[in-house]
Amino acid sequence: MTTASKEETVGRGRRHQFRGVVQSDKADKTRVVMVEWTYRHPRYDKTLRKRSKFYVHDEKNESHAGDLIEIMATRPLSKLKRWRLVRIVEKARIPQMAAEAPATKEAA
């Protein structure tokens, strides 16, 4: 990182960052990400879950449904997209296919 770019980053201030799970990867260069967090209700002291859906710009189409990713706020890129992909924290776990295909019944 050069000195000039480091100064630009410092000058722009700290941006919002979240981690969430990719819900949809159907659109080109766009991902729908669900971010979930818990908080305590101020009066009743009950733990509650809150979820938010963000539209994220993925320039290289490298993330897919089920991936845990880190996102960062950016300038408006479209009507709904105000976030960009920073990195993929964890790829989705895909169950491995059985070594052998299941036996099929033959017509007798």
C-alpha cells in the first residue's frame, strides 16, 4: 500500500462492515446477503435476533449461495446496492456425493 492510498483511506473515515451469509447469487455481479445479530431488549432484558438483507456488489462473481462473506459500505452503485464484497470468510459446505450412484430398479 502506497503512502497516498493510505492517506486517502484515513481521510475517508471508518466504514460500516458486516459479516453475512449469501442468500442469492442469481443476479450478475450482485449478491443478496443476510446479516443477523442479537441484542438485549432495553426494558424486558430478553435476547432478540434481528436480520437485515443487503444487496452487495461482487465484481468477479466469486461468492455463491451459502458462503459467509464480509461486506463494506460504499457509494450507491444502483437503486438498492450500497455495499461491496470485501472477502469470502468461509465457503459453503456442500455435502459430498456418494461414491456410488444409488441402485435403480430394473423393469422385469
